[in-house]
Amino acid sequence: FVSTERLPWAKPRPHHDSPAGLVVSPDSKRIFIALDDRNEVAEAELATRQVLRRVKVEGGPYGLALDAGGQNLFVACKNGDRLAVLETGSMKEKGSLPVGRGPAAVAFCATTKGERLVVANSMSDDISVISVSPLSELSRLEAGREPFAVAVTPDGNRAFIANRLVGLSSVRK
């Protein structure tokens, strides 16, 4: 018999500070970094390039977005199938919401109907449209194979979704 203790794939692997997502504060003084391999989000000062704080966010933080005032950090947790909300002053989680499987990206926009988030759920092939207040999922739309990135127009009227392993992305209104 061969012991699995000697097989390389059976040994624990080291975890790294591998950035998955980034977002810059509205005043351009700070950057928030999703470290999915460590289940952490880091906050760094842009002028000094120094990490100010690191906090645990379970579920593999991946995509990040800030609200217009930079007070709320929205974290798409790819391995946890959820969207976490951190208050940037304390860096404490103040809310969470289940979304589709494998959320990889999130975008914030202010619309005439309120503040919204669009979350690309890469493993369930859909996007979640979220109301910020109260934190709730308004709808879930099909988005093609593996939506992986999202951008929203400033007025919130259009969302652009990039899908992996396909040609140009679809446009939803």
C-alpha cells in the first residue's frame, strides 16, 4: 500500500495573498482588495501603498463594489454563494444576502428607484439584481454561460455582462 502522506496532492496547500478583485474609494485615497484564497478583504492606502486593515470574509471574497459615498463595501463571495456588506468605517460585516451560485462580480448604481447592485453569478449562469435598502434580491435574470464581469451605466439603465468561454457579451436593459 502507498501512504497518501507522501503524495504531493494530498498535502495541505499554502494560502496566498492572491487578489481576485479591486475597488478604489470615491476619494481615491484607499483601495480595497479581495483576497479569495485567504477569505479576507484588505484595505490599503494608495499614497503610501501600506495595508491598513485586513478582515475575514467567509466564502471566498471575489468581486467588490462601493456605494457612491464609499461607506458600504459590497463583496461577492464566490465560494459562499452570497453577497456580504461591510461598513467601511469599521470593516465589520453588517449584512449578507444569498445570491446565485458562484458570484464573481458586483456593480453598484443609483437609479431613480433606489440604489441597486448587479451581481454576476458565474456558476448558475444568471445575474441577481439587488436592492441596497432594504437588502433584498429584486430579480434573477438568465445571463448566458458563466457571467464573470459586470458594468452598469451611471444612470443604472443598462448592465453589461461579460461571459467566459463565449464571444461578445449580451446587453440587458
